[in-house]
Amino acid sequence: MEYFPYLLTAYAIFMLAVLSPGPNFLAVTGTAMTVSRRAGLGLALGVGCGTLCWSSMTMLGLTAVLAASADIALLLRWAGGAYLMFLGYKSLRAAFRGPKHTVATDPRLIANPDRPFWRYIRRGLIVQAGNPKAALFWLSVMSIVLRPDAPAWVAVAIVAGTTTISFAWHLTLAWFFSTPAVMRVYRRAQRTIEGVLGAAFLILGGKLLAG
């Protein structure tokens, strides 16, 4: 139970991140709407696999660093808090300015509706693996919630939990956004969603920087 709050923090930060529209969100919803539900589900599976890869690689590398130096752990915690505040700023800016992107996807994804299912999985993995911000995000999450003295099962639980959230969320997106009515509702509420997410990121980041 000692580490339960840290796990909840990791899951909460990750849920805020996946709720915020980004490359993964746009790729999954765009594919589901412009190609098919099947294609969107394949892409969602690929994104989930990419989450597993990023979180596992970060966990394996960062655990050793945290165990070696408490000072580095503190610096990484500050860096993670600053990055969360940056995400909050971006979300609030999008809320005030309005959506910058439309829900569209790479033309290569929609060129062939009969593309094999595994190719959409591969494309989703590429979308996630090719996102340079993913590395920084995972570094911030792990540095925030992984204490140097934390047992190995805590890191494993973070990876397992966030991967499960990623699969569940992106598969849900693909399923629902293949229905046009859902997309219309989302467009009307997008600025409000961005504002709420931005405020949440700023609060979390501020608390981490404050100690």
C-alpha cells in the first residue's frame, strides 16, 4: 500500500496525456472515420504496442539511473514537473485559440481500404514509436513516480497499467469515432476538453515542482 499513491499518480498522468488530442489520437480517429472501424482498431492495437515498448525501455534504463543517484532522481522529478506544466500551457493555448488540427490521417493510410489488418497494426506502432515527445513524456512519468528505493514490481505495475489504459482508450476511440455522430459531439466540446486538461496538467506539474 505504500506505493499505491505513486501508481495512481502514474495512471492519472497517463490518462490525462491520452485524453489530450495528439498524433495518436488523430491517427486512430482519422483512420476509423475515413477508412473503416476495422482499420482504426488495427491502428489502435499498434499504438498500444508502441506504448508497451516506450514504457518498458524507459523503465529499464531509468531504474538503473535512479538507483545510482538521488540527486539525478530529484533533477528528473523537476524536469518531469516542468514538462507537465508545458503540456498544460499547450492545452490551454489550444482551448483559447481553438483546434489547430482537423481529424485527418496520413494519405498512405487511406490509399487502400483493403490493406491487411496487420499493416494497420504496424502503422500504429510506427506512429507511436516515431513520436519524439513520447520519450520525454515517459521519462517525466517514470522520474516522477519511481522512487530510488521502489521495488521492481512498482515499475512493472506502471508499465502494465499504462499499457492496458492505452489499449483500452485507443480501441474505444476507434470504435466510437467510426460513428459520425460521436465526432460531431467531440468537435463541439473540444475547446472545453482542452481547457480542463490544461488546468489539470498545470496543477500536477506545479505540485511536483513545489516539492
